[in-house]
Amino acid sequence: MSAIAKRVTQLSDGRELIYFDDADTTLPPGRKVDERPPDPRPPVPELRLDPLTGEWISVATARQGRAFLPPADLDPLAPSAPGRPTEIPDDYDVAVFENRSPSFGPGLPPPGEDPSGEEPPGGDPSGEDEPDVRIALGRSRPGYGRCEVVCFTPEHTGAWGDLSPSRARTIVEAWADRTAELSRLPGVRQVYVFENRGPEIGVTLHHPHGQIYAYPYVTPRTRRLLASIGTYGPDLMADILAFEQNSGRVLIKGEHFTVFVPFAARWPVEVHMLAHRHVPDLAATTGAERDEIAYLYRRIAQAIDLLYDTPTPYIGAWHQAPVRAGRDTVRLMLQVTSPRRAADKLKYLAGSETGMGAFIGDISPEDSAERIKAALSALPD
């Protein structure tokens, strides 16, 4: 898919904007410039350490004023039109830009400076010795990093299952490109690609889009994975793949990835896609693997939308290895989760889940797998 073109430009306030043109695009290579007067960038958020958990909390007050479910004529992700400037000044296939109200950034530390104040990992050649956070009361630091928005289509509404195969492939190429580029930024420790779909999830824009966070720390979920690998051994994710492939919960077994409902699913709808070879992140995938990612993600999205008469809300989360730890053991995995447990019921994170982090499943993973298999069988080839 070398015909996918990447075109880099800037918005009027200096934020980066990147166009990714489909391999079969009908758009011309030139792009209009952003003619809006530049707005000041927000201050860098403050990270505050929760001493009870050792987790960093980003205090990003600029996010309070972001758009909330605007109508189509005020869609900030649509291409600009005469008298209606938006975040994207021209028509596009896929567009990526720095978030106007980021959770991290827009500032970055000077190259070579680690603002975390933690000791660098050392001693364990596997890279699993990600240092523990130094617990202290009242500890804070700048919330360096970067947050980007990935617009899947210029249309105001739609879903992954509606996208053409070419468009899906362009999005995967954008994900891989941005993972590589963001991983090289000073102070970035982990890159997270994700999609929130549906107001039930908390989406604030109807426009089909996803996001990418470049964190200045390794996230709590990944730290727990690194700890599990340290306890089990470096083959944990390879062994999970073999275990799941021998179960009745496999949904699709491709050439490069297997799609399955996991043994210990937390959510009523939970689908994982795990790479067959060891690959730490999207940037390290081959062209053939990206082709299959685009195909399989569309199939997953289409299938879970057939479970009920109305669209299924979900989070599509790409779990990738941190920038410097676990590169040889943390394997690229997609996790698609939905809180929808019935046509008119959602699973809320209530007392046990929110208070104690102890999940209680309402639907068995085996029953969920059978329902999704039935939906997959109803899809056209």
C-alpha cells in the first residue's frame, strides 16, 4: 500500500496536521491553509501522584471547555466550508491533528531529560524492570506529552463497519506512522491508540474518529502486565495465544492474528486480537499484517453491531509495548470492549468495580463468543 500518501502541514496556531490519502484517493495533492486567527495553546497539564496507588493523575482543566455533541453544521472535524472554519481546512480521506484541548502536552521536556525523576531501568536484560514510582505526598510534575485526534472520514456520522477496505487500511497506516513518530518524542514513555464509539462510552463528538495519547509515563494497566510477565516468564503472551487458540472462544484465526473472547473477560462484549509473531507495536507491523488488521477490525465492528438492533457502543484499545520497557515480551494486542449486556441494559462500573477494581461478569465468555460467532456467520464474505 505504498500509494497511501502522507502530507504534513500546520494549523494557524502551530499545531501539526497530517493528511493520509487513500491509495485510491480522488483528492488532489494540494491542501488549503488554515485561515483562522491563531488561538493561544493551553498550558501544560499538571500530573499529580496518588500516593495510595502510585498512579499519576493528569489535571487538564482546558478540557472542560471542549465541544459536546455539536450538530452537523458545527462539527469541528468536518472539512472547512465557506463561512464555517473547522479544525481541518480542506477535504480529506484521513486526517490527524494535535488535540486543541490535550490531556498531555503540548509541551515536551528538553531532549535527554527525564522529567519523571525515576531511576532508569537496569539489571534485567528483558526490559521488564520498569522502575516503581517513588511514592511521596504532594508530588507533582508537568504533564508533558502529546494527544492527537484521528479523523476516519470527512462524514459527520458513520462507523468502522461502514468504511471501505481502502479507508480502513489508510487508518491503520496512520496509526502505525503516528506510533513511530510519537515514540520518538522527548519524554514519551508509551503510545496508546484508541477509539471511543457511542455516547454511552462518553463520546463528545458524533464524527467518526479515534485518538492517540503519548504518555509521559507507563500506564497502570501496562505496569500490571509487566509485573505479570515478570512473575510468569517472558513467554506469557505467546502462551496466552496458544491457550486461546485451543479454546472454543476463537472467533477468527487469520494468517497473522487470532481474534477471540478471552477466558477471563471483564465486559459483556469483549474481543481480543493478538499477533501471531512477537511484534511490540503497530509501528513494527509489516504491510501484510496491516492489511489483516484493517480487515479484521472491520469484521469485529460489523459483528458486534449485529448483536442488537441499534449500534453497539465500544472502546477499541490498542495495547502496545512501552517505548523502552518490555519490547521483547509485550506483544501487540487489540481489545474491543462494550458495556452493553442486553438490548436495553448497560454494565456500569458500580461498587465492586469502581470501589475495589474487582470485576463481576454478567455473561459468560463462552456465551458471548457464541453470540459473536453467530453474528460473524451472518456477515457477507
